[in-house]
Amino acid sequence: MSKFVPVASISDIPAGSARAFVVGDREIAVFNVDGTFHAIENGCPHQGGPLAEGWIEGKVVTCPWHAWCFDVTDGTMTMGGFTSVDAFDVQLEGSTISVSAEPRT
Ligand code: FES
């Protein structure tokens, strides 16, 4: 079973925004999509752009560096589909957001 690591309070990530956190040796971006939290690898597979700083529209984030787009719910690329980023399970306990230390398989 994956270990969940507390990273933030729900008030730290308002709806429509994201923040990046270091969890173990991974940098993980946590997104708030209409009150539901999703977590994917922060580093874009193109050249490492910070996805948490990207443009968020619904469940899609656009990389701030060269505009590759990813579904934050599962890490799939929404334009082209030739790559993806890892997705991580998220748990809420009270107002605390925890992220799995291991990617979803
Ligand atoms: S680094 Fe993300 S699109 Fe280039």
C-alpha cells in the first residue's frame, strides 16, 4: 500500500489553482479542480517546465514553457497523446491534503 504524505491544507490551494510540493524524491503538482484535488508529476516531460505554474482550464493544465497540455486527473497528454506524466492518488483528512509517495499504476 502506498504511503500518503501530508503536503498542504485545502485552503492553501483555491479552486482553479495549483501548487508544487516535494514528496520523497519527486516534485508533485497538486491541482484543485472545482473542489476536487488531483496530483501529477510537476516536471513537464518536454523540457521540465513547472506544470503547477501552468494555465489551468477545467481539468487541463497547459505547460507555461511551450504549451504542452495534460489532464490533471490522470496525467495523460490532451494534445498529441504521445507522452504522459505520472499521476498520484490524493487523500483528504479533515482539511489536510495528502499525496501518495508512489505514482498510480
Ligand atoms: S517544457 Fe513543457 S512544453 Fe516544453
